[in-house]
Amino acid sequence: MKLVTRSQWGARAYRTPNGATPYSRDRRGVKLHYLGTAYSDRTHDKCDDYVRQLQAQHMDGNGWSDIGYSFLVCTHGYVYEGRGLKRRNSANGNTTLNEQDYAVCLLVGSSGLVKPTDDQLNGARDAIEHCRENGPAGDWLGGHRDGYATACPGDYVYVWVKAGAPRPAGTVVEPKPAPTAKPKVSVAHVVAAARRDPPAAQGHTTYRAEVLIVEKALKAEGLLPADYVDGSFGTKTIAAYARWQRSPAGGGYTGADADGIPGKTSLKLLGARRSFTVTD
């Protein structure tokens, strides 16, 4: 998949708290969209500009917290990260529908360029598979008009979707590497570490391997300096985890519920964003 991350296309920061709303359950599947306005094809170096323009329209014109789609696919087959896999989209019509399915938009319009290119169909298929494999999303596949009164995603895209979104004839797909198992973190183990390590001697560690996974995740969230990613759930890690608990993405806890001692829900939210599995 030719993925263009938010930082690569120059996305604005999403507004909180609504822009950080995570999905509360697994997604049923993926809904396909089109732009619903006139669209003209462009050279690929102009696609970033258009995605930024669309984000500005959604945030400044519609008053949304971010660009509405989970992913967008240009005519050159590049997949642009919108709200991505973890943050709920706002493109499917209402909160229930947004919660239910990912939203993938092909950059084609209701006039002008209305028929997707083969590269674009391949990119859209890549996005669908990405949502299914890493979302997670189920096998359901449809268009915006399924369950909502709209012409979206246009007749060309809708016919393709209803055919199962096949790759264009003659497409050669590179084999995918075998999936790597996600590391596991036990709630009981990191809670024990958070209670034992702060009063212990300097350098003491409890369940060091699992604590390192949590500390690396906190560092990736910008909450823990690299100097304190050491496998010890000390006072700096406690403070960083408390900041995670208070953040919207970490559950938005307050008071005694944000004391820096990991709970199962906040740890699962961190694991979902930073690719580790939480066990009891």
C-alpha cells in the first residue's frame, strides 16, 4: 500500500476532544465514498494540496474536528491517512453509522472526473484490506448510500463495490510478509510494577520487558522522555501514565481514576494505538 501519513501530507492537528474520539467497538466493515462535487484530475504533486483543502473545508466550513474520512485515495493509487484506524470518522451520515464502518473516499466527483482509474481502484482495495487486517473491520463492504439517503459514492464506484471491489484485471500484487505477533502486556504485571518500582532502589525493575513496552508507547505519545524508558515503572512513568489517563485518547479520567496506576481500559486504549495486546 502506498500510504501517505498525516505528517507527510501536512495535516492540521485535529481538534479535541471530539477529534480524538476512539471507536468503542470493532467495525462491521468499510463504506466507500466519492466527493459529491466536481473534480478534475491533477498531477500527483498537487494531490497533497487538495487533501489539505478538503480538510480545511471540513474543519472551517463544516465545523468538524478533522477531515471526515478514515482514508482517501487519489487517482495515482496513493492512500492518504485521514482519521485513520483508531479515530471515529464523521463521513457516514450520523454517529451510529460513523461508529459502524470505516469511511474510504476515492477522489472522484459527481461531475468532471467521475470514473476511478485502475491505480485508484488498487489503492482503494489496499485501504479496504488495511482496515480489515489492522482496524479491525469485518468483511461487510458497501457504499455511503447503503443505509443513508445519498447518491454517494456515485454509480461507477458503487457498481465496483457491489461486485466485491475486485482489483483491475492484470494487477500484480506483491506477496505480503507473514504477520508479526503483537507483544503482550499483562495488566496485573504492570500494576505490580507501578506499585513496587517507585519506592525501590534506583534501577529496580519489575516485569521489565512489559514495562518497557508501556514506556515506549508513552514515549511515542509524547508523554515520557526517552531518558526514562528504562524498564522501571518509577515516578516519571507514573506521572506520564497519569497524563495518558487524563487525555481524551486515554479515557479522559479525572481525580483518583488518573493516578498513574494502569487500569485495563486505559491500557487497552494505549495498546490499540501502539500495537500491543493487553491481557489480565
